[in-house]
Amino acid sequence: MKDKNIAFVDTNILAYAFDESDPNRRNPCSELVRSGFQGDAEYFVSNQVLSELYVVLTSHVRKPLSKEKGSLIVTGFLDSAKWKKLNYTTATVKRALQDSERINISFWDMLIAETMKEASVRLIYTENERDFRKIPWVQSENPMLMR
């Protein structure tokens, strides 16, 4: 049996999976999200990412979704037994504050990286490979370029 893919999934990948304005981004991202819901892969998200997802889907995409639809999508991730949810602690925030300055990366990206580190997850699927590659313990891949 093939080993399951284990990765953290960034907000941008989740948002593209539900954004109908760009099929070239939507198709590979929705395939990735579907495989997570089916349990074909072991995917992680954080409460931070799910919160960002709601805001992006309801106000930052070309065709914003209704608040009800955005809420339904985020609740689907929250209620899924297949998607692993991670949260951060005050210690995580402190490390993110220190490392974001040291590595010169946004605090929010570093908070994701520190949350991943606590859960021993090294791979992140993101469109933002440039910034995540600065972080020594993170491997980043853009699923839209993997096809």
C-alpha cells in the first residue's frame, strides 16, 4: 500500500478549491481538498487557516461567497474527522514573534510554521513557496505546479 501524503494545507490552496473564478487554480486545489476529505491523504489545517479561509471566501475572492456558504465550508473542515486541526498556544505565538523577526518573514506565516513544527509536520502545500522556503524546518510545494 502506498504511504499516505502528509502535509499542512495553507489558506490560499483551500480558497482556490472553492473559488470558481480561476479553473486553472481551482481544479488541482479542489482535487487536493477532496483527497483530504476522502482520507486518501493526511492533511492538517490550523484554526488560523480556517479563520482566514472564511474571510478570504466571503470578501477577498473575485466572486465572494455568501457568509452562509463560507460558514458551511469552514464548518465542513471543522467537523471532518479526516482533516486534522491544529491550534497554537501562547508559547507558539512567542516563538513566531521571535522567529518572524529573525528569519524576516510575516508573523502569520511564521505562526503557521511554528504550529506545524509542534505537530511534526514538515510539508506545506501553498502558493507562497518563496516565503516558506526561508524556514529551515519547512518544505513547501505548490500543488498547482505539481501536475
